[in-house]
Amino acid sequence: MQKTLTFVVLIVALTVMATGQGQMTKTKSGLQYSDEKVGTGDTAMKGNTVQVHYTGWLYVNGKRGAKFDSS
């Protein structure tokens, strides 16, 4: 679950960076993410299932390159 959630957050961060939206938050590990659209439901807790829509882009020298995945 932890690895899946980390991957999903990474993809969301890449999507936000690609669209230039949202304020980025950086974790201790260096992962950057942003909520493009904040939900109004209960806060996700360990063991919960969440739904995330994303597009992942590869970046080279700070410039968006190829799209590698999306939901």
C-alpha cells in the first residue's frame, strides 16, 4: 500500500508540474506533490483506498518531455 500510494503521489506531482498548477510541497525524501483539486470528504488514512486521476510526464533538464502514463 505504501509503495502504491507513493507512486500515485509521484505521478500527481509530475502531472501538476506539467500543467504548472498548484503549490508544490516537498517531503523529506525529496518527493514533490501538489493537490490540483482538494476534495471535501474524509481524510485518507492508512488502509483506506483512494482514487486519483493523473498524467505522468518525463522531464529532461527541467523541460517537459514524453508522456509516460495516465489514468
